[in-house]
Amino acid sequence: MTFCDLALKCVTQLQPYAPGKPIAELERELGISNIVKLASNENPLGPSDKVLATIAESVKDLTRYPDGNGFVLKSALADKYQLDTKQITLGNGSNDVLELIARAFVSPTEEVLFSHYAFAVYPLVTQAIGAKPVIAPARDYGHDLQAMSTLITDKTKLIFIANPNNPTGTYIEAAELEIFIEQVPDTTLVVLDEAYIEYNEQQANSIDWLKKYTNLIITRTFSKAYGLAGLRVGYALSHPDIADLLNRIRQPFNVNSIALVAATEALHDDDYIAIAKQNNDLGMQQLIAGFNELGLNYIPSKGNFITVDVQKNADEVFAALLQLGIIIRPLTNYGLPKHIRVSIGLDVENQRFLEALRVTL
């Protein structure tokens, strides 16, 4: 007998999520420095000066447990979005919240619906709880909401929709998305994953929909535009009864003290978000111009990354770029064997990537 014999079958068959390769790991493997990481959709600007100052001040209190209820951050979020604090669930990154939702509401006899080319965590969470994944065909690398609507049954307990979508960057217009949500039965939860919403100037005020659709859950994060990926803090906005259930299974102190104060400070720093978006817009234009010059097709993106068809084996391109000190994300595991995803970096980082890509191709 092995430990796998003791574990749940849904767990033994699970392939763990593969994060972007860390810079330190590549340095150890190849003995190189001055590495550019454009693999994990991080904000290349780093946290704002205001956030860094707040972090420095908070370090002296590390001997104390964090506020397990996250009162100050919840209050700031409630004020920003004109919600009640009872509608907010905090998580160790938005991934934590996505898992909480699945664990709280989906049984092994029920189904979770999501799109082809959607975020890798959706199938992982579904399999981890032993539920049945239902994958809708994509349309132009994004969500085909009409196709998804035909797959909803009385067993569909949860629907994941990333908008903008990761890893393809596609975006669903507000009118189309609301029509879909309106058609979903009240007994099926719709999770609108908006991890990259701050980068999209055409964003709809989806939070207003919470007043009309009690089965809607919106998840967001401080890991992307706010530049706090290393602190892991995300949140869900929902009906108070949903938040109450999520908080019953949420681990105590799942958001640490530094993350709580840093996120609260970041939430008020609108100037930083404007600068981050400007850097992203300029970097996106820079990469698109480079792809056009190389004759490569790309998927128009509303996030802080872009997916491009490199016209050859993506894993081989990934490996070749590593040798040149550039870390990107091959999308073979998403069913896109010739596509890579590239995060938007600083001007000099984007240029180094384009030069390395030219050599690689």
C-alpha cells in the first residue's frame, strides 16, 4: 500500500499548478544574472512608495496575529465600492477565494462550467473537490457565452468567467456579459474573475450587478495592477449570505498583517494605478509593434500581458529564451502548443525580450 492508495482519487490524478519560473531558480540552473521575468503578469513597477513606507512601519508589529476579520481593509473596500463589509471575503490572493467558493458550494455530483483557454486554476479547483468539469468551446480564444449557456444543466452549480481572460487577454463587453448572467438560473453561481480589471479602461461597473443578481460573485486581486503579488491578497464581493458561508470555511488569518495594511494603502493610491496603466499601455504598444515587425500574429489583450503565436513549438522557444535570460510562459498546457504569453515589463525589459525572440525564431 502507498499513500496514494489512502488519498482521494481526485487528488492523486491532480497535476499541481505550475507557476512561472522564479528568477532565483534560473540563476541557480544556468549561472546567469540580469534576468528578465515576463512570465507571471506581475507589475514591473513594484509597489508604490506609499505602500513601501506603510510596510516598513508595520513590520514592528509582526509579533502580533493579524486582524482575522480584516476590518480596516474590508471597510476601505466597502467605501470604495459602496458595499457593506458583510459582502466582502478576503483571501490569500484571489486563488484562495476561488477555491473557497468551489469548496463551499459544489459537491462531487455537480458540475463546474468554464471556457476552453480559461485560467488553469478553474479545472484544478474542480478536480480537487471531485466535481465534474464542463468545458465550453472558445470563440476567438475567448468566452463563447452562447455556447456556455447551452451547457448549463440542473447539475451546473458554478460558472467561472475571467474578464479579461487569462491567458488570452480577451474581453467580454458589458452588455453581452449581463445578458448571459441574467439567463443563468438562480441556483447556479457565476464567478466573475476580474483580476486584470484595473488595466481595462472600458470596464463595466460590474459591482452594480450585485444588486440585481444574488448569484453573482466578483473576485479581484492586489497581485496585478497594485503590484503586491508577493503579499498574496485578493477578495470576493457577493451577496452577504454567500460571504457569510465563505467566511465559515476560510482559514483564520489567511491574509497576513503586512498584506492587510499594504493593500489598504494601495487601494487609496489612484495616482499609482494611473502610472501603472500608462506603463502597461506603452509596453503593450511596444510589444505589438515588435510582433508586427516579426510577422507574428497575436491575440489583442485587455490585461497586462499578451499572447502571441510564435509559429513553432512554444516549449522550445521557452527553453531557448531561458538561455538568453528571458522568462516567459509557454501555453502548451492550455492547448496552445505554438503560443507564448508575455507579461508587459518596463521598456528595457520589453526590448530585451523582443531582441531575444528575434534571435530565437
